Amino acid sequence: MTKFLKEEVVIIGKANPHGSKKYKETVCTGAVTMDGELRRIYPVPFRYLEKEKQFERWDILQVAWSKSTDSTRPESFKLKNEDSFEIIGKITSSKEKRNIIKKVQSDSIEDIEGLLKSGKKSLAMIQIRNAEIYAKLNDKKEEDTVDNQLDFFLKSINPLKNVPYSFHLKYNCYSDKCKKRKHNQIYLAWDPYETLRKLMVDPKYQNPVEEVIDRHKKLRLNESKFEIYLLLTTHFRFPRWMIGGIYNCKKVSQLSLL
């Protein structure tokens, strides 16, 4: 019989939802334990949850879960049931948020690449510089497939409108240990895609994709004001880094976190 642990974790991000034959629609969710360990929580059918259980970044959850037997990724934990958690608090202090980021931070991709390839790490937090965000138009055939899956599975909630773009980041690791000229990875966080969905139906915005990019440049990737951090994750089938979230801390002297 599976033993389920009860733990408290802090939510640090969630990815754009995707269709699942087994779980209808799921959201890959990143968290940090009180001991400072990165965790991936699933299955989380986020939009199926009751409103009071739809958690946000920096919420503190008490979860009942066990180490996943479905995924070989070491940070993946499976909930006892899809809603076997409670929101019990929220991190509001800028200093606490900064401490959580620093507690799980790795020095550079160069430092963790070997751990990824050996199957010992699939979640990481790194500091970056020289970030550039851009969008790519997706293949139409792939977009239709996702739309069809969501229409088929989502009966009790409105189908999630798929957007025909993906967002990507080019950047350097902040550490000098990383010798690669620039990393280039897909950006999967919920925020840019949900923002784009809203802007695409708002007649005020003639170019919603550029609006999302501009907002990120000003509010998330402004290196004159902030230290920039990325939550890196992987697909369960493909051992390569993808971006699960962007975090910005005000410069150290200001000790404030957005």
C-alpha cells in the first residue's frame, strides 16, 4: 500500500495547461518544501478545482502525496487525490520570497547539466542576464490537435482557448561558470499565455503578442531594476531544460521582491 506523506510546500509557479487523456487537463506545478527541496506536483486539474482551491504563486499548501512511480524525475510527487491539499497561508514578505529563491538556486546550467543527464535533477532555479523574449507562430496542425483534445475532454468547464504562439527566452547564466554564448528555451509558464488569451479578444490591442513581450521586458526582465531568476523544468519524456517561470528580485541593496 502506498504511504502518503503530509507536507507543507510553497507554490512557486504553474505552467500553461495541457490536455491529458488520463486527467482531462493538467497543470505542471512547481513548489518548494519547508526544507528547501524543489518539487513538481501532479496531477493538478487546476481549472476543475473549486475556486477556493485554485492556488496562486507563493501560497502555502499542506499536501498529501507520495513519490511518483509514473515519472522517473526525482522531484515529481503525486497527490493522493486530485484535490488532496489545503491552502493554509501565503508568503507575503519580500525577504521571505527572496530567501526561498536563494535556498533552491543553482549556480548555472553548466553546474546542473550533468545532473539532468544522469537523471538526478529535473527542476532548478538559476539567475540570468541579457534576457531576450520572443514569440514563434506554432504549426497549425499541432494547434488543431490540441484544440480537439481539449474540446473532447472538457465537458464541465469552458474549453481553454489555444493560442497559436509559443514564447521563448534567450539568455546567459549570471555566473561566469557558464561558457555557452546564449541559452535558448521555450517559456511554458501560465502567465504569458493567459495574458495573450485575454488580449486577443480585447479590441484595444492591435498586436497582443507584442504587448505580452513589452510587458515582460518592462515588468519581468528589466535588469536595470531587478535580478532575474528562472525556474527550469523538463518534459517527462525529453531531458532538456524548459522555462517554467520568471522571478525578479529588486537589487540586493533594496531587499524587495515583486
